[in-house]
Amino acid sequence: MATDPRRTEGILSGAPGGDVGALIEGARALARTAERRYVTPDDVRRTARELLPTRILMRDPDADPRGIVSAILDVVEVP
């Protein structure tokens, strides 16, 4: 939701809601690679840092969406 252009300045088109499934699968893959049967918040963050910037279209074509994703992840609290 934080990549919604109505919520975050500078974003023209945010990550679609369907990307949640891809984010979860990516985090699960990281957990399996680490030989764990559970996903950690760091798995989710690492996956988000790789996946979400490719799904976000910025208003300024020279802007880097990785900065927006990092800023969002920095303020999201781990449950």
C-alpha cells in the first residue's frame, strides 16, 4: 500500500497488489536457501528490495525506485 501514488510522493504507478504473492514466494525461497522452514522479516525485506523497485514507475524517469522502497522498509514495523 505504501507504493500507492496517492500515499507516496514521486511515484507514478506503484506495485500491484498481486505482487504480495511474489514477495511471499521470494521470501520462502530465501528461507529454503538458508535451510530454514520459516521466513524471517529479513527474508521479506531482502525480497522486497529486489522485487518492488522493478514494479514501481517513478514520476521522474531519472529517480531510482530503490530509494523509495528502502525508505518504506525503514519505517515499516515488524509485527
